Amino acid sequence: MSIEENKVAIRRLFEAISTGNTDVLNELLIPNREALKNGITAFRAAFPNAKLIVEQLFAEDDKVVCHVAVSGKHQKEWLGATSTGKEITWTASLITRFDNGKMVELWAIRDELSMMQQLCIIPAIGG
Amino acid sequence: MSVEGNKATVRRFYEEVMNKGKVDLLDELMDAEFDDHGEALFGSPHGREVIKQGIIATHSILPDLHVTIEDMIGEGDMVGVRGTMRCTHKGEWLGVDPTGNELTWKGIAMFRLANGRIMQRWFNSDGLSIVQQLGLVSPMG
């Protein structure tokens, strides 16, 4: 599989997160596909209008790197916070490793500290 | 600059500037109008001078700060880095008195370079883990 095909697979994954249409994941080679689908469905329940913007996406050999900005209105329990109705934004950075077109490894850091501060679970620290 | 040249510049940023505190090297490695796109804890400073001052301040609190580069991925004018930061908590940080504890956290950063210089960075560090290790927030399940 080519670098460009790996990038397309990552864009499909983000499309599923952005729209909630997890059927697009059926064409992708992902371990634990059902768990991922359930995770996206739970996320869309907490943030039904969530939007994901891909700010950076590039690749070399078997890895794709990306940075995304996410926003959404908090409507259901998330990170221990009950529905706040707050519109919050955060970013995430991810590196995915592919083996023959299959997503086999993921390193991801999302700005959970910022999410928790915006949801008022913890006080403002840093920045 | 080639992808390999850009990777070498980013490696020098971590190994010489971040790890050894050679902030004057930034004049060579980073554009004066450098733009950061960070997260809640480290923020998004603008300008090489602000970065220099930030690194000097960080080294006064965390003098043995060491970034280990675990992976580098480059394409076009971009370089991605996955790293692990380790340090001893020796000065007041985020209002917490020095504990002498070893702190460790992970980060993923993406750099855009032009003419061999770092122009922009997008990153996430595991800020939640840092504030938990400092005892500011209880670890959650």
C-alpha cells in the first residue's frame, strides 16, 4: 500500500468521527473495528454536532502524522462531566503506523487538560 | 532544504537547544516570527525571543530536562516528532514547590520549515499527566 492510500485511510477515519457515519470504517483495515465504532458513537452522543478540522496531515514510509482541531457542544456525560451545554474546542496530535494497508499502531495525544478545564471539571492551570 | 535536512534541524532543536539549553542556536534554527500552536499547559507563544525566554525559564525549574526523540517522520516542508520528556522537579512549577520527583510525559509535535528554519509548530504534550504528577489534579480512571 502506498503512502497516499494510508493518508486516505486516515481521512476516512476522521470523516467517520466528523459525521458519525461509522460505516465508512467497514472498508478500512482496522483491528478492533467494532470497539472503534462504539467509541465514535459514544463521542457523537456526547458531542452530536462535533466538527473535526484536519490542520496537518503528512506521511513517510509506513506512518501518517496529523494534527486536528475539534469543536462541539457538550450534550452528554464525558470525562465525568454531566451535560454542560458548553461549546468547547480542543486539538489532538496523532501518529498511525500501517502494515500493508492495515492500521496497526496508534500514538495519540489529545488536549484532555483543556477539555477538562473548559468543562469546569478542574480549574485553569498553565497557558 | 531536503526532508533529511529539515529533520536534522529539528533534531538539533531538541538535542542542543532543549536538552543542553543552547538557546542562542535558535537564531540559526528558528525564524524570528516563529508561531506555536500548542495546548492548554504550554500555550501558543509567538516569536523566537519568547521561545528563548521560555526555554531559559524551563531550565531554571527543570535543569535536567531531557527530550528523547522516539520517532521522526518527514514529508515536504513538514517534520513530525514523537518524544518523551524526562526531568527532575527542582524549582517551583505551576505553583507547586519543588518535590525532587522525576516527571515524565509524552509529546507529539509537527514542525513546518522554510529555508532550513523552523517557522511553525503544532503540538500536544500530555499536560494532564503533568498536572497529575505534580499533584494538582487527582488521577482519574
